[in-house]
Amino acid sequence: MPFAIGSLVRARGREWVVLPESGPDLLMLRPLGGTEDEVTGVYLPLEPVVPARFNLPDPSRMGDFRSSRLLRDALRLGFRSSAGPFRSFARLAVEPRPYQLVPLLMALKLDPVRLLISDDVGVGKSVEGALIARELLDRGEVARVAVLCPPHLAEQWQRELREKFNLEFDLVLPGIATRLERGLPPGASLFDHHPFVIVSLDFIKSERRGRGRGVAAGTSGTNWSPDLQRIRTAT
């Protein structure tokens, strides 16, 4: 491939970032400072693409404090949603602390992802786990996510994922599962129709699920198993 992943190039009169989906003849590009909605493909045999070049600052053109601060803030916001190594940061309503990125970096190197996060109470294990889920979803590496937790934490998880990570999860609790199953096609599992679920440990252990009502009778467990599971056992 003529350009390395993550390199900056110039095409169509603007600068772009080369994305991992690029191939030898087709470059998938995201505008520098742009969003995922602006991703486009450039067919190299038809369109010229060259390495991006930036002029050095001109010391004769001095700005004032207000304009300098505005430029700094614009750059900080722009890099959160564009050329950084993480695709999920533009959708976060929380600013992760540096140490909370360590589990995410570890998870991105694993295939499959199997990670035990056992930090102290109050360090932010929930944020660390949700960061992994959000990033893998935005990269297209997973399509279904399940959070397993004690029933008294289910609504808290649902609220945190919605408000801080822009993820809408359905609760699967013993008292709610029946309502979710209403209207499903015969033989279908509620997990087929609800890709993002927060499942109570009580529901997972119940005889009701074991008899096949949580998973459609006659189907294997792999048909509804999520791509990513997050298990929370601490109170």
C-alpha cells in the first residue's frame, strides 16, 4: 500500500487521515478534523493523492492571547474526534483519565479480548470496561454487547452507559424478560432482537433460562452469544 495507516495525505484540496480499511488501490480517508460521517474512498488510479505538508509557523505573524486560546481549544476538540488512535472519543460524555486507557490499550492487542480488570474501589472499573465496549463497537469489531451484573446494579449501568457513552442498553431482569419476549417471532430469542443488553446474574442462573425460555428452544447458545461480555460482580 502506498500510504501507511494513520499517515496524513492531501487530496481533493484538503488533508486526510488514512484509515485501516484502505487497500492498494482504494484509500479510505477521514478528513483531518472531520468525523466518521465524512469518511470517503479515493480510487488511486483516477485521483492524485500526495503526502500532506504543513508550512512552519511564521514568527512575523503574532496573534493575541484570545485567538491563541481559541486555536488551542479547537485543536483539543478536533483531535478527540478525528486523527487520534481511538475512534470512540467523539461519542463520550466523560473525559477518561490516563490510567483508564491502559485496559483499553491492552484489549485492542487481544484477539479474542479476554481481560480481568481488578482495580481498587473507586478507580473507575466501570469506565474502563465501557471504554472497551464503545471502542470495539465504533471500530466495527463487535455488534452485540452484554453486561452481566447483580440486579441492584442493572439500572445504574444502564444510566451510566446512556449518559456517558451514548449507548442504549435494554435491561434483561427476571421481571422484565417476559415483556421483552412478547411479540417475538416463534422460536426467536430476545437476544436476537436486542443486541445491547444488561443481564441480571439472577436471570442467567434461573431455572427459567435453563429451560430454554431465555434462549429459544432448539437453538444453540452460540446463536445468541454476544460478541463482547462485560461481567461486573463487585458491589
